[in-house]
Amino acid sequence: MENSSMEDMELFRSLINGARQTPATGSRSGGGGSSLIKYGESEALILISIAENGYLLHLNTEKVTYLDWFYGDATCGLISHDSKWAVMGGDDRFTVWKEDVCTKIDIKGVFDVRQIGEKTLQILIDPWCENAAIWELDIDSLKMKLGRPFSDYFNKVYTDNVVW
């Protein structure tokens, strides 16, 4: 067996143990002081971050995909309903994983994300800023379009639970 394959297996085993014991939150809130944050889990994948680094664990192959480095940890992430793609976002970056390729999307201030169609998601940008907005991302084309401005929380007190 190749050395890199052995290293991959060791990395997978060390990450999977912590991931299985951590509840999925969808965001960095509720991490309970642990450095491991689980954003989502499906039958095939687990989406986590540890110490500002995002990872996708492939349960069937026991492989680990490194997604990106997120300053201050990722703020959100999700695995698609069919496990064909996953995303992770943070204050300074947004990364899409599909077909074993990671692509960086140029958008900053990502607070939350949700899937609204088979290959469409919405991205909530900093709800407390003047330019807060909900953007839509098409996973196939990786094209973004403005969904609508979002001023509901502008000049209000911070909360982890933004209703959008």
C-alpha cells in the first residue's frame, strides 16, 4: 500500500472518531468548545472543520478531501440532499466540492447557507451589514445571482439564530 494511502487512512480514522461523536449543527454555533465542528452528515459524507480547516469525509472509501482554510472557522456548510456536492463558507471564502473538485467562489461575509433545489442553494451574507443579501448559487454553472437584499437584522443585536 502506498505511503500516501496509509496517511489518508490514518487521517480518516482520526477524524471520523471525533466526527461521529459530534452533533451536526450546520454552523459553527453550538460547537461546545470543541475544535471539531460538524456541519452536516449523510450516508456517504461528513462535513467538518478542525482548527479553521474544512474537510469532507467520504464514508464509503475512507478518504478525506481537504476543502479550504477558513479564518476563524467556517460559518456554515452543507451536504446536498443526494450527497453529490457539498459547500462550506466563512467570513472570507466559500468553497464548493462536486465531482471530486473543490472550487472557490468569490463571495465574502457568508453567514449561512441552505439548499432550495436539487442543484441550487441560497447564501446569506452578513445579516448585520448595510449590504446584507441573499444570493443564489447554481451548482452546475457555479453562477451567482442576487436573490434579494436582506435588511431584517441591520443595526440589531447579534444572534446565532437568524430567521431568513
